[in-house]
Amino acid sequence: MDNTTVVQSMINAIDKPAIFITPDYVIHAVNEAYAETYETKVILGQSKCHQISHHSNEPCDKHGEDCPLQQCLSTTRAANAMHIHSTAHGKSYCDILMKPIKDNDGQILGFLEILDAIDYASIESKKGTMVGQSAPFKEMLNRINRASQSNIAVLLQGETGAGKELVAKAVHQASSRSDKPFVVIECTGLSENLFESELFGHEKGAFTGATTSKKGLIEIAHGGTVFFDEIGDVPMNMQVKLLRLLETQCYRAVGGLKQKRSDFRLVSASHKNLLDLVEKGEFRRDLYYRIAGFPIYLPSLRERHDDIPTLVNHFIKYSEYKHKKFSANALTLLSRYAYPGNIRELKNIIEQSALIANEDMIHSSDLPEIVQPNHLSTEENNSLKTATTIMSLDDVEYRYLFQVCEQFQGSPAELAIKLNISVRTLYRKLQRYDLKLTAL
């Protein structure tokens, strides 16, 4: 049996889209799942992987994406990358695993490429998905996809408002438990009695007011995923009971004698630094290592500035103001804000602006004061300066004219004289940047 036949048999046995390629990117074997994923037909011995997946005559590393084949060549080890592919269903995220295939003498014959489609994230506005394409966003997707392939306990870490529940749902939806319940447990503000009753349920007559038996959230989650949101807020005296539950997956309902068991996958989240709490004696060390099997960092919106315009259009599309849209200058202004409240704050700003706007076009003047350049704090201004080495001339002109329009009290003709331009040029610039003189 020759190498080609062996490779094709190996490819056919893989249930995910897969191809075998040589170092020159040429495809020499393909399985049915791969052929069905892309519109372009694969011609064995001729088609190159980037032509099929990217509709490009150049390798993906020429267009800003990491090339796993090049990584394999340089390390002779398996490599992976998160790519955006042009599939039969549009542009989609794919987690690529590339493995070198060697002969009996250890020489590389080619590379096995296996694709894992990501349907919980998109580069375009799509309902029920996470949206973005910045480097930090792609790195997070890679971690989510790896976590979803096992039952390891996941700890989501990041600032408040960064979208932890959405990520937790993605971990669940991409796992083998996706057809089972996804149960959220809000840890903030739970008293000890309420904690046990909510988690474990209670029997009839267990306490005053318990007129009927009630299932706990742990029992409801059997077979699925339990998401402990803000687990760092669980008081020390309850952490022991939580640890016992996580170690044994066994519990008793309040007022009950029978021990019950629930098979669930654990996902936790906290905006606090749990290791700092461990060092301070405010969080159990053994509990931390029980929940932090696979940490996933959620980047703040400040780290995802490239994603802001897409997120703005995504949120407005699925709001009651979907007939409205933001002007180019409004989007530019939104992209410069630091968002201490992250995605949650962005959604609020979008709704406020849409409500204030008198027209279908939402202008920069409709944005909340906190987003306007003259309301940026010193820290935010400094962060903008350090984030961008050189500002474009358009950006400089826009920021200057914005401040002038806010402060100048004269007529357009007077302002034009001070700027040493014609009134016509002034009006053209104001229209371009969607600005108006406050005095008008």
C-alpha cells in the first residue's frame, strides 16, 4: 500500500474536516467533511489550502494570520491557530490543528490539518454569538474551544462586564453536554441558609414556610453545566460545603436524609484576583485549585478596541432601535473611550445614544458626555497617547475641531478667519466630522 492510500485512509477515518498537505500548501488528500465545508472544489495535487479556505492565492501569514504549517516546519511539532475561513455558510471561525506526518526514517512527508468549526463566535453580527476578530478575542476563543473538549473545571477571569456568562454558555454549548441544562448560580449576596436551599433544594417542612419540597439547582443541572458566577463572593463558612460538593458531586437536600448525586460540569467566574484572596486567607486554597483547572482570561474592551465598531453595530441591530445607525465619527469616538464597565457599559451607551438621537443617524453629538473628548480623564487621555504611537492627521483635526466647536462663541465667519480658512472650507470640515458650533 503506497503513502497516498495510507494517508487517504487516515483522512477518511477523521470525523472533522481534514486534509493532507505538503510544505508547498498543496492538498493531496481530503475527507468528505472538508469537501462539504467549502464552496470551492478541491483538486487533489493542484489546489492549495489557502485557495480553498481563504479564497487567496497567498498563504494566510501574508494576511495577518498565523500559519500553523510554518510553525510545524520550524518546530517539527504539532501547532494550532484560530483562523477566519470563507466557508459555504460565509466567513466562520475555525480552530486549526496541524500535525507533521513523518516516514519511518523520521522525514516529514507532509501535514495533517484538522478543522474544528466554531459556531458560538462570529466576525459579523449574528444573534446569540460572541462577536469580534481582535487578537485577544481570538486567543480567548482558542482557550474556550480547548476547554469545551473535556470536563475540566474552568475558571473565567476578567473585569466586571466583560461577558463571563456568555463565555460560560459558549463552553457549555461547545461541549458534549450541550443538550443538557445550563444552570447559573449567582454567588453574590447568598446567605448560608439560602445558599444550601438554592443549591441542594429542601424537603417539605424543613423550615418555616417550606410547604412543599423543592429541587435544588444542582439537581436540576444533572448531566449539564453549573456556572458559579462571582464565586469569590462565597463566604468562608460556605466554601467548605461547596468544596465537598465539587469533590464528591454528592449532597443532601435541606431537611433530607437521603444522599443525592448530580453529574455536572463546573464553570466558575470572578472579577477578583482569587490567588490574592487565598494569600489573605479569604478564599480556601484547596477550593481554588479545585475550580481553577483551566483558567480563561476575558480581555477587557480596552484590549479589544478593534472590535468596538462591530460590537456597536451588533448591539444596535438586535435592539429596539435597529432602524438607527451610528455615523462614522460617532463610531470613531466610541472606539476611543476606555469603557471601565466593558461590554455592559457599551450596551448602555448605545441605548442612551439611540434614545437621544432625533434622527435615524446617531451623531457624535448624541453620545453621552462621558464619551466626549473633553470629558476624558487624564488617565484615559494618557492611555490613548500610549495606545497609538502616531495619530492620523484626520484624528488630530477632528479632536481639535471638536474642542473648538465646544468653546468658540463667535460666528462661523469669525471662526474661519481665526483658522485661516474660508467659510466654505469650514462648513465642509464640520460636515465631514459631523460637528456643529455650540453658538449656532
